[in-house]
Amino acid sequence: MVPRTLLVVDDDPTLEGRVQDALPVCRIVAAGGVADALEAVRAHRPPVVALSVDLAQLAESPNGGGDGLDALSLILGEAPSIKVIALAPYDQRVLAVRAVARGAHEVCGKPIDAQELAGVVQRAFQRADLELEGRRLATGDAPPTLRVLRDETERRALLDSLARSGGNLSATARLLGVSRPTLYSLLRQHGIRAD
């Protein structure tokens, strides 16, 4: 299985390790500030970002360039389909509400609870997968259904058997292993005229 990419944006160097421990199946990319986060979004195209929205932390970060809510807006401006998980301190409920208002997919409390974070990230990956599949289906870039494949194969087999039998319907039915009435039905169904 190819590891899923998760971008973690926080200036706490220990957070990356805790997230990796909680999500061993993910490839973790870390960014310490807003500018680094935007660069990582462009370079890695992660479907999910865990972003610290603690205003003081990112605003004072040496690689800063803005606060967590600014980073949230910039990341979604760069890649609107990314699912951003806002990491907000438990005692800053207003900050969590503001993050959701700006487009965060979900909020996870800080300090990080490994099980809670794993569940939130898993839901975000599932949502990203569903939205990607929906976009693919809407653009017609979906794989053919089993019914379509079966119909195409059946039509080719009919045409091939007709050609091999020289248009003789009894011989065509024998080649296909079907009765003549079944053959007539299949020819009508596929719009094939046997003149």
C-alpha cells in the first residue's frame, strides 16, 4: 500500500513524531510556518493537512509569515480540495469556531490525543477520496461499468461468430453455444442485422 501524505504545520518539533506514532501508515511532511506550509502544499500535494491554528505559535514562528487562520485561508486558496484539520488548544473554542468558519474540515484538540487525531485524519482521507471519485465521475473519467464491458464483449463475440460462419445463423448459434431464439434476441439487443 502506498503511504498517504499528511502535511503537519506546527512549530513544535515534537509534534511530527507524535503524529507519526499515531499514524504509522502515513508519510508525514512537516512545515514550521505559513511559507513552509504553502511550499509543501505545492511540492507534495497532500490531500490532508493538520494545521496548528494557535495564533501565537505560528505568528512568532521563525518561518512564520502569518497566523494559523491566515495559513488556513492561504492553503485552501492554493488547493481548495485539501482537507485541513485545525489543531486548536482545548481552551480556545473561539479559535476552533473561526477555523471552521474559514473552511477547516474538522478540529482536533491540543495537546494531541493520538487516537482522536488518527480518527480525524482517517475521516479526512476518506472524504478526500470520495470527493476525488465524485469529480472523476462527473467529468466522465470513470472506468467503464461491468455491464458496459459485458455488452461490448458480447457484441464483439456476436460479430466475430457471424463473420466466421459466413452469416449463417444456425452456425453462429452453435459457435456461441446458444439457441437460435437466444441468438435472435441478442442480435436485436445489440442492433445487429443478420441479412
